[in-house]
Amino acid sequence: MPTDPRSDDELIALANAGGEGGRLAFEVLYHRHRDWVYGLALRFTHEHDLALDVTQEVFIYFLRKFPGFALTAKLTTFFYPAVKNLAIAQRDKARRFAGGDEALASLPDDSSSRGTMTGGDAGGGSGGGGDSGELAGILGCLSPGHREVVLLRFVDGLSMQEIAAALSLPVGTVKSRLHHALAMLREDPAARRFFEESG
């Protein structure tokens, strides 16, 4: 699909208005953000099929918000908690089906694995590619809460305020977590090329 110059706000207004124009506007929003949603879902589920299921569920959830959806932050900030909650639910369901404790032990929590559905442009953020395995190893020393903030800041490109909104945390808490995470990462020379700012 060709790049649409309209902003998310403009497309959401059209989607709220309904009709054929609203349907087409939602389709643009889907194509713009689906790879980002998928990449985030993959980060939590570690499974391509589960990430695809989560992506579908997230956009069904999003569609049900219309008409009447009001965007109060970046759309990725709105998507983040929905993706996280649905991905964790899917991952836990798959683990129970796969046989309990052994499956739980086999998957590290919240790794930074990323990918795209189609190879097209993601709706936001950056990262992935050949560096993802190395980055995952580097972040292994962090707690899940610190790792989550680092990934949102440096992989997804969210601002402090956007991270706070996505995680329902005070901005001060986000800054503190990022500061402590970066202090730990500075001890690893391999981390320096990934994280260049102090937050």
C-alpha cells in the first residue's frame, strides 16, 4: 500500500465518521502499524504464530473502539498495553497447553526478539535485524521492569512521557528505571553502541 500522508489523528477522525472513507482510513492505520504491533507481540510471545494471533486480536480490539475512539497520545502508546496483555495471555495459554513447568523454563521473560510480518515498514520504532540476538543477551542482566523501559526507549523510540503512559507509571519512575538500567549496561562494553543517551 502506498504511503498515506495523513496523520493518525486525521485517519482516526475519518474512521470515527464511518462509511467507506472510515473503512479505508482504518485499513491505512492497520497497514501503518501492524508490523510494529507484530514485532512487539513477538517480543513477548517468542512465537511467530502466537504473535500473528495477537496482532489480529489487537486490531479487532482497536476496531471495536470505533466510532467514538479518542486518541490522547501516540497510537503506539495506546497499542502497547493491549499488545502486552494479549501476548502474555496467549503465551501463558500456549505454555499450559505445551505442558507446564518445562515450557515455562524454556522461554525467558520479555526478550527483545523482533521481526516483521511482511518485510514492509513498521509503524514505529526501529531495531531488529542481526543485532537482536546480541541485544537480547546484553539485556539479560536486567530485571523485566528495567528491560521493558530500555526496549521502549531505544527499540520502539518512545519518549519518557509516552513510556509512562504506556506502562501507567509516573514519569519519574520511568526515568529512574532507565537511569539504573543504563548504569548497569555501561558496565558492558558491547552495550555502548546500542545505548548512547542517559535518559
